[in-house]
Amino acid sequence: MTRITNLRQARKAKARVQKEKVADENRALHGRTKAEKQSDKSSKAKIAKHLDDHKLGD
């Protein structure tokens, strides 16, 4: 005997899986901890200060 499939439910389930896939990709790209963000910010500031301190003229 075959299984009856509700197309509306199947479509919604497929959409849920797709949304979760996109969310996982976004978490990997943009999900950083506060400490990581502060570390990057401080290292950029340190590099900028170092470059500004070593300029020859204004």
C-alpha cells in the first residue's frame, strides 16, 4: 500500500529545511563572539596607530 503525501506539508517541510540551511551558512559567516569582535577591533586600532606613528610628514 502506498503512503498518502500531503503536498502542502511536504512543501512547508522542504522550505523549513532550506531556511535552516541558509541560517547555518549565515551563522558560519557572521556568528562571532563578542570577544572575537573586540579582539579584531583592538588589533585593527593597534595597526592603525602604528602606521600613524611612523608617518614621515603630515
